[in-house]
Amino acid sequence: MNKFKIGVIGFGTVGAGVVETVMKNASLMAQRYGIEPVIARIADLDTKTDRGIQLPKGLLISDAMKLIDDPEVDVVVELVGGTTIARKFVSDALKRGKPVVTANKALLAFCGKELFDLAETNRTEIYFEASVGGGIPCIKALREGLVANQVTAMYGILNGTCNYILTRMENEKADFDSILKAAQQAGYAEANPSTDIDGYDTANKAAILASLAYGHWFTLDDVTVRGIREVTLTDIEYASELGYRIKLLATIRKVADKIQLCVQPALVSKKSLIGGVSGVFNALWVDGDIVGSTMYYGRGAGRAATSSAVVADLMDLALNRLHNSPRRLPAFPIYDEALALATKDEIRSRYYVRIEVANQPGVLGRMAGIFGSHGISIASVTQREPAGAGVKVPMLMLTESATQSAIESALNEIRQDPATVEPPICFAIEDLPA
């Protein structure tokens, strides 16, 4: 039987998972596809730590370039992460005509055009299923399953750390800082969690998804990013009373002939499928003009889920090799370089607004008047009873659809009002189907 020889760069959690998966189920995959995957080389600077896997002597080396140059290696798997040395390894492999499999969403969002152009020049391929959604086959769905569709919108919960924190805050009635600390202790959040909780991990994934869906290069710089640090238990509880949950949501949709591309905390209905995604799980909702709505759900990170996606890519490449069909799928089809991002005057949403105001007569009417002066209609108002005379009063407003520029202007005016005790809190409301 033909063999497909794999070189893995990076023998950490995911790298060890890939090696273990191939060694465990190589015969099963060979029976299914008619070609046997074989781990030919592994490169990592740490060649001493026991990963719990029995390796043949000499398989694990410290020199990644030796692996890339090895004529016995048919495909290079990059699992180092980051955008520096990983960029060199991927570039060097592609220059040698070797296909690459990567889980590196930051690399693709940062310099994807450069790398995919290099793959095209050298008639080879980059596969990247594990870069978005872990074990969820959302990249394959966009590249193949939905090829007949114009994608009109995508909504994603794409970071398990953030979803885990928001879920526990809701369930345990605990504040952000205490749950973040617990998530770090449980291994769901890094010691420096900024990339996750400030939204940049999700934004990298959103840029990749938007580029795939619309055939135009988007990068992290094109994504409006807002993380979850400002989400309070107070707003989670108020949202819950109104029938919503707060999720860190990637929103990718066409607005006329432009693209809205943002990552932000948003209210979604508890009755929606996205609203039911809890804990470390991820989900991607895709609307197509032909198929309608589809959703992809599962574990978005971790050794097993990510390894599953990496190995699936490896077997796709093995089939290409077996049937002499390199570049069976375009590396990254780009067909519309004219697409622009939607402006704040073009993006519309409903909004949840919480204002802490002084307990004074006429304040409610004045706040409603400010919204009205900016063309924003109020759908509902809830004013809480103050705890005592002279204290601040929480005021909750749900707006009708309004432009982003209008809501920002109204909030700026509210901040200047003498009755406003604290800066207003505002989150978009996404009306997703149940």
C-alpha cells in the first residue's frame, strides 16, 4: 500500500495529539482511503520531555529545517504557533513544493496572502481546517459543502475560553475576575489571557472565515474588536431577565455590497441555537442564499479536537497525492479585490443600553429624548427602583434598529448629561433564528 509520510514541527499538546492519532488509527485510515499515513519525522527544540508516546529512536529531532529538507517527508505540519519562526518554516516548506497543514490562525490572518501566493507559485497547497473551530469542519463546509452558495452572513462563537467564562458567570452568579482566575487554574485560560478575552483570537478566525466566504483578503486590521473584560455580572443578569445571553460573537455579513466584520459581546436570544452554546464549545452559523441556514457545533480547541482536524487535512492531502491531483482545491480563491468594509453609517443593529442615572425627576424623558434626537426609537424601557433616596437608578433601554454611528453619537451625548452617574454600557442585539 502507498504511504504518505508526515513531518510534524512542534511536539506540544496538539503535535503530540496528531502523532498519537496517526499512530493509533493509521490502519483504519488506510482502509478507508487506500493510502497509509506514517509519521516520518518530528521536530521540536525539546527532545527530552516525555509526552507519553513511544517513538522509534531517531524520529524526534531538534532541527526543523532538517525535517523540511528531508526527501522522505511528503507533507509538513506546522504546530509551532505565532507569526515569526512559524512563518519561516511554512515558507521554506512551500518553496520546496511541499504541502503544509497548519492550525495557526494568527499566521494566516497576518500573512495569509503571502503564503497562499507562495503555495500557488510552487504548485502546492496549504490546508488549515484546525485554524478555526478546532474539530468543527467549518472550513471544509465553506470550501466544499457550501460552494454553490453566496454566503450572506456568518455568526460565530469561536473562542472556548470566553464562552467558558461567560457561561460560568451566568450559572454561578460570579464576577468576571473570579471566573477568569478559576479558568486559569482549570487550564481553560492562559496565564496572560489577553489574546482570548480581548477578542483577538476570535478576530483572527473571523478574518479567515470572511476571506473564504467572500474571496477578498481580510486581516486582523479589518476587524472591529471588542473583548469581554467590560461584561459585568449585572449585565448578564439583566440580559437573562430579558430573555438573552451575552456571547462574544463574531459577526460577518454583507451590508449592501460591503462587509461588516466585527467581534464583540452581543445579546442573543436564549431560544436561539447560538444562545444555547455553552462552556468551552464553539459554533458557527452560516446563512447561504441557496441552502438557507446551517450551524456547525463542537469543541473548538484542545488536543483531541484540533488533532482530529489536522489529521483530516492530512488525509485530504494524501488523497490528492494518491490520485495525482495537487491543488484539487484552490489554495485560497480570491475573486473580488474590490470589496470594502461597511461604515458605521451602514451597519445597523438593535441595542441593549444600561445607564446609571441620578434619582431625579425627568431624567427618563430626557434620556429618551436624546435617543430620539439621533433618530433612534426605543422598543422598551425598564427603570429599576433605587435602593434609597438620592442614589443612582439603573435604566435599561432596548432600541429598535439603529445605525452604529447614531448609537455612538447618542451615547456620547448621554455621557455629558449631568444626571449620568457612570458611563453607559451598550451591547448589540443579534436576532438569530431559534
